[in-house]
Amino acid sequence: MILIGNKENIEEIQTRDKILVDFHATWCGPCRMLAPILEQIESKLAFDIMKIDVDEQEEFAKKNGVMVVPTLILFERGKEVGRKSGFLSLEELQEWLEKK
């Protein structure tokens, strides 16, 4: 499932066994290119994806050290276990997630 991160549900990241967070921006071309790839892969994942707009959730992005978009961070029970920045193809994303 793809969730939209907002002030009401952003803390779910701390309680999930595993969740992939997509830090993105509406003005970001690579972010728009990555969006359909995330939609394509989400049904194959055993965990959810949360999309967080860095312009709307600036404090949370800063707290997590997000300097560029898109940035994907894989969290397990609130702890970062993996990070990728920039555009990833479907194959690159699958390969990275398989290693995690």
C-alpha cells in the first residue's frame, strides 16, 4: 500500500516492522519519474511505502538528513536500515530492496 505521509500518520514509521519512505517534491522531475516505478513495485512488497513531500514535511525531512530528492529510506521499527538518493530504475530498486 502507498501511504501519503502527513502530520497525523508520519509517526507510524516508528511502529512499523518495515516501511519504505519516499522523500519527494512535486517540482522534482526525477521524483515524478520514480513515482510509477514505486506504484509498480508496491504490490510485490511485503511492506508499505510512505510518500513524504519534503516541502510539506520539511522538519521531518531535515530530521532524517534528507538533502536531495528523491531519497528513499528503508526503516525497520523506526531505525534506518538503507538509503538511496536519486532516480532508480525498477531493476535497481528491486535489487537494492532484495539486499535489505
